[in-house]
Amino acid sequence: MKIALTDARLPIVTVTGEIDHHNTHSVKEVLDEALGKGEDIVLDLTDVVYMDTAGVSLLFSTVKTLLSVGRHMALVVADENVKYIIGVVGLPQIDNIRIYDSLDEALLAMGQDAV
């Protein structure tokens, strides 16, 4: 698993591999850093192939934090299994989160230049 925070005009957190109970603390640290920037964020899970309940819980926690300060998250998901999990738990129904198929699509929707 790799995690990176890119400082563009808005924070982009990119995670690859798996998000599970073994590594959610590492993902949370980077997400907290991104949240500390005071902007909407992009969470790029394009190359995430597995997410367990710990990963889902982390997403809900992040969304809750963003909701409390009136900010939004663009979630980029390519893997069909990860999309299914995110859909089943209801993340797409939350007002401040949007799900996208590509990073370029997410950045365009958030008013940023595509990479």
C-alpha cells in the first residue's frame, strides 16, 4: 500500500493497494493532514483493490468531519468491488461527497484543472 498527499489547489490524497484494519491508521494520518489544510479534498482510490469495514469506517469519519465544517470530498473509485461496498453502505447519498470514476473527472467537477 502507498499513500501520498499532493498539494495542488486542493489536497489530493492518493491511496493504492488495500485499505484494511492493518493500515487505516496510516491512511487516517494523511487524511488528517489534508483536512488540516481547510479545503475540500479529493480522495483518489483509483488503485485500491480492497477495502474492509475499517476502511469504510474511516471514510465515514472523514465525511463527518468535512460535514461539520461545510466542506466536500470527491471520492475517486475505479474498482467495481470497492464501488459496490461504498454504494451498499450509503456513501453516495451523503450531500457533501461525490463519487467519480477518474481523477480528471473529479477535479473538473470541483473546479480544478485536470492532471
